[in-house]
Amino acid sequence: KVFWTFMATLFNRILFPLFTMLRAILSPVAFGVSAVVQQDGKIVLVRQTYATGWHLPGGGVKRGEPPAEAILRELREEIGLTRSEPPELIGLYTRRVWLATSLNAFYRVKGAMFDFKPNFEVSAVLLADPEALPEGVVRGVRRRVAELAGTIPKANHW
């Protein structure tokens, strides 16, 4: 009995944490959030300072942060969100970026009010008609908007 207690303790306190750390190093996963932010029939697109084209607002989820709180934090940081309805989870999407896998929680945020000021991450905001997206909207955003409109089936990959 002492042997099995020792083995269980060894596994739970040393071997399993080491295995988990090794797995994270060999197969990292980044967790992010993004949202279709709706205001008066239009959607919010952002021009990021570090990427080309128009994107949906969003960003990384901090360690231990609930994703619904993360998207609201990101919207406050990126577009100056001041008020909205609670975020509605639309789905989870995966994407491979270099060696890492990216998992993205995709939300719809209705009734958004914001006070945008250019910042470190976002240089411009555009309120766009979802049925007539402007030139320069990236492919993944076009797919998400079409999925929400019901014109294409929902995918699992961003």
C-alpha cells in the first residue's frame, strides 16, 4: 500500500506536471477571441497596426480569464467599447499558425456603443454593411460574416 501511495504521489506531483509541460512545449495552443460587433445593422471592422486588411476586433485570452470577459476587455482596449449586450458565443474555430494551434472563441456582440481612439493595436475602425463588405476585408472575416448570414455552412477552421 505504501508503494502505491508513493507511486500515485510521484505521478500526480511530478510526472504528470512534467508531461503536461512537455506537451505544451511540443504542441502549444494559443487561445484567442474575436467578435462580430453590431451597431445599427453595421459591423465593426478594424485595421490593425501590425497586419494588412480589415479584421474583426479581438485578441488573446489571458491565463485563467473567461473568454466572454476577454472579448469585452479586448473590445474596450481596441475600439473603446463603452456599452453592449452580453457577448453571444457563436462557435469555436481552430487555425494552425507556425508550430502552434490557435483556438478562437467567436462571439456576436449586439448593441455596441464605442468611442474609438487610434491606439497601439488598431489604427482605424470602419462600420461596414455586412452584405456589402469593403475591399480589403480578409478571407476569414468574409467567411465568418457569410456564415452568420446563412449563405455558407459553418466551418470548423478559421
